[in-house]
Amino acid sequence: MPFREINSKMVEAQVIPGQKMYSQRGAMLAYRGEVSFTPSLTGGQGGVMGMIGRRVANEQTPLMAVEGSGTVMFGHGGHHIQVINLTGETLYVEADRLLAFDGTLQQGTMFMGSQGGVMGMVRGQVTGQGLFTTTLKGHGSVAVMAHGGVIELPITPQRPIHVDPQAYVAHHGDVRNKLSTALGWRDMVGRGSGEAFQLELSGQGAVYVQASEEKL
């Protein structure tokens, strides 16, 4: 069920009988029709093992299962909302950035350390994000939150992308990431720009970058 962008900070979703969707708890702004909102421990991840997986990964952002017939308007904290449409690929995104997503998407968690060994774990410390990240795979739509506007940058084998880790929002495709340092003498004496770390993404896919270095 695709999202319709009302403005940069609100989206509307059509809820169809027999089709479930999930939203972050507290994200519903208004709705029309016969729609129910039920707390979800697994967030579509699948039974007890899904709940355990979320706890181990520390991806415990509370979710609501949205069902029924009608339309629902979503928004949260005045954050900018970016709608991402998936056509079979996997989206990697921090759980607290998820506003709402189709229930048809398969949700999981991935250890970021597996994408670059120790540097993957360092990335989690530098960005302030967890060592695990949420994955959504399949065909459907996802609404994610960010500070300011969001730009989608294509990643190709010939043209990797370097982004500020604090500006990273999400990525999809067959992409590897690693944290690199750009320390110079100015950084060593405290006169650098503060952008000593860069997140390098290579492969085939796209990365979403926000117009801010502020966390949600």
C-alpha cells in the first residue's frame, strides 16, 4: 500500500481489508474509516524468535499493527519524511527512523560488524547507532524519518559514495560499507572540520542522506 505525501512532514496510507501495515507507536495523526491499532512485539518479524531477535539487536522501537479499512495520516516529531519504494531489494535502516511500512515486507536484523569487521562495529559507535540495523525486504513502501530534506544518491561499482556518518539515513541494494578516517594535522590539534570519519559505500544500490548531522 503506497504512501501519499501530504507535505514534507506528513504522509497518508490507504488501509485495505486483509492487508496489514506497521507504524511507529505515536505516529498516527488522524484517520478515517474503521481502522484498528494494536501493539506489536514482533513488528512482522515472526513470532517469539522475531521478538528475541529484536531484543538482541537492541532494535526495540515500539510498533503498532494497523489493520482495517480506511486512510491513516502519519507523522512524528515534525521530522521530514522520505518514502522509499522497494521492488524486491533489501533496505537497511535504523529502527528509530521507521515511521511506517507495508506488512508485506519481511523484517529482520543484521549485525553491522559483518559489513567491514571491526570497522563496522566502530561505525556503530561513531554514528551513535546500534551495532545491529533493521532490514526490510520485498515489494512494498517504507516511510522513514530524517532531519531536513533527504537526497537519494546512486551507488555504482565504479563510483562509490562517501558520506558523513551522522548524515546517513538508509541504503538499499548490494552495498558494502566501511568507516574510513581522514585525520590530518589540523584534526590532531583540534583545528579540523570535525569530519574525521567518513562512511564509504560501494557496490550497486543507493544511499539516502539527510540535510543535517543531527540524530533523531
